[in-house]
Amino acid sequence: MSKYVETTSEKTYDNSFWSILREAISGSNRDFTTGSIGLAIFLLSVPMILEMVMESLFAIVDIFFVAKLGADAVAVVGITEAMMAIIYAVAFGLAIGATATVSRRIGERDHENAAKTAAHVIYLGMIVSVALSAVGIIFAADFLRLLGGEPQVVEQGTTFTRLMLGGNAAVVFIFLLNAIFRGAGDASIAMRVLWLANGLNIVLDPLFIFGIWIFPELGVTGAAVATLIGRGAGVLFALWCLFGKGGRITIRRDHWSFDPKLLWKLVRLSATAVLQFAIATASWSALVRVVAGFGSEAIAGYVIGLRVIIFAILPSLGLSNAAATLVGQNLGAGKPQRAERSVWTAAFINAAFLGLVGLIFLIFSAPIVALFTTEPTVLDYGTRCLHIVAYGFIFYGFGMVIETSFNGAGDAWTPTYLNFFIFWVFEIPLAYYLAYNLGWGPDGVFWSITIAFSVLAVVSGLIFMRGKWKTKMV
């Protein structure tokens, strides 16, 4: 915590760089609706970026070990990830409702209702995760076949898929509990939760995949076991923090009193956000289906390329989440202009960062992908995926922050409409046309991603400038 001295009415903080950095990592108790916007973004985004760095590192390490098992194993992970994308969509949607509502209550200085909202978010997560588990366990093999998995992929991957889908509660509650902490401004707790969860994942991955030391050799299934153990531990730690004392938000026994109106309010807000992310993530499943027409090697190259891209983009999501928290808290405090300035500041920082990353990928795409595979065909597909998608990185930087900020304001419908028209009406038909009609093969899919996300960023920015999001009630 940064050093400060008490006065009769306020705290005077030590604003030296190292003190601020320590404060960001250990947890800040500042009011983010006053003072420097740049400082607020820094204090919130540092732990969120570090949180996402661990998430992106896990994505890379996971595929690094699985790739040692061959193209079929990578295809199992890739196709299952396309299904897990629906789980992530639900988790993201619920998390948006949590962040938007909790951050608005914190901005209004209504800490009691913020805690009550958090309790009802947990109720909602329990209901949803049980329903998703039942569907995933029963239909795992059918889903693999539906998304184009070859017979050997279905045989090798059914247990992996069943574990990942059936154990979705570990994923859902990581997102939900961290969304509560972020909305409250406790970004450092969310960071520690994900570092614990994914740190365990990374350590356990090779142990369970290859049967090192006393651990059983489970092959690709070992990656699922490691994920469930790691994220389950993260959920337990998050609950311990949420029920303990000393944070910005603490759930007590009286906050569990069931309020149907509050639960329904969360359902309505989250349902729109779930639809928003379901539309976006289901489009990735459709793209996998397009790529699957070119074989397991094409899927494997696509998966490796996207994992590298996710490695670069996820830290930027931390900056986007910081902007969303500032939007919610400042709107709650009656400061819409400060909320808008926060978004544009974060967007330009994000675009500059991702522009630099995109340049690195353009120059070094082949050596980067070669770290994960030596199979010539897989290497070629992965290199082309990374190279082509990198062209749009500056646009991605703007688009990520602006779309996330709509959600922080409680305006989940605008990104929903945008996702539907950009991804389903535009991107998927474009991918199929370029890949098959023009004969570009998987490159057509890669180009459709770059074009679609660039268009999304431009359109999102134009709508954001109209300012209707400032009047949303949560």
C-alpha cells in the first residue's frame, strides 16, 4: 500500500512512481471518481494487466505441452475451446452484469447494496453452471463430431471435452468473483486469484499430461484435470477473500437474504451480455468449422496462431476492464464526462501497445509459431494466421476498450447488435467466400478476422461518440 498521512478531512498519498506501483499491486483504497484519470487507469489497469498476463501465459503454456502430443491432440483442444467459448460467453455475460451493477453501487457509495448484489451474482452463477454441466457431460462426443472432429479426434478427446464442459463451474466462478472485485475497485484481489489458479494450471499441466513423478500419464485429458484443479483452487481463494474483512466489498450473512427483484434485474442485464458474447464466441466456433474443411493440420495451425494472439491481446483486456470499472463508478458518481475521458485515454494507450505488438508479430511470426510445432504444414498455417491477423492490431486496441466500456455503463445491447451484424452477417460469410469461392483456403478465414475486427472498432467508436450510453440506468 502506498504511504500516506492523515489530515482532518483527507488522505495525502505518496505519488512517487514506485509507491504508486506498490499501491496498484497490493491494492488501492483511493476514490477513482476524483483526481487524475491517468493515475486511476494506472492503479486499476496494472493488476488487471498482470492478471491477464497470467491468463495469456497459461494459454501459451497449455498449447505448448499439448502440441507435443501431435496435431490430433491440438485439434481436440481447439475444437473443445470452440465449445468452451460458449461457456466463456455465459461467464463473461454474467460478469458484465456483476461489474456494471457493483461498480455503479460503489460509485453511489452504496456498499451494502453492492455486497447484496454480489451475493445474488453467486446465486445466478450456481444455477447456470449446473445447467451447463449437465448438457456438456451428456453431449461431449456429439459436440466434437458436430464441429468437424475426425474419428480419432473424437475418440481421443471425449474425456477431455467432458471434463472441461462438465467442470465449467470453475471457469464461471473465476469470471464472476473477479468481476465483483473489479467492479468494487479491488483489482489486486482479482489479480491474485488468477495468478493462483493459472499458476497451478501451468505447474500441473506437464505433470498430468506426461505422467511426471507420481502423477498418472493422462495425455490430452491431463490438461483438463490441471485446469479444473487450478481454477477450482482460485475459486476457493476468491470466496475466502469475499467473505473476509478488509476489502472494498464484504459479503455478510444478511446479504444472502433472497431478493427476487434484484436477481431478475441481474438476469435481464446479464442475459443481454450473455447473448452478446454468445454471438461473438459462437462465431469463432463457426470459423473453426470453416477451417476444419482443410483438415486437422489446418485446425492445429489456426489454434496455435490464435493462442499466440490471445497471449498478446489478453493483457490489453486488463486495460479495457479498467476503463469499464471507471465508466461504472463515474456514472454512479454523476460524472459522465469523466467517464468518457477515461475511455478515450485508455483506448489510445491500448492501441499504441497493440500496434507495437502487431509489428513484432509481422516481423517474427514464423519463429514464434516454430516454438510450438515442428510439423511443416501446421507451422505454415500457424505462421500465416499470426501474420495476417496482426495487421489489425491497432484497430483491436481501440475496439476492445470501447466495446468493454459500453458494458461498464450497463449498455449491453449496443455491443450485442454490433457483434451480430459484424460477425454473423459480415465475417462468417466473408470467411467462407474467401476460403472456398476465391480459393484462398484458411488464409481467407484469417483475413476475415482482421477485416471484421477492424470494421467493428470503427463502428463502435462512431456509436460511442453519440453518447447515449451515458444515460443508461443500472
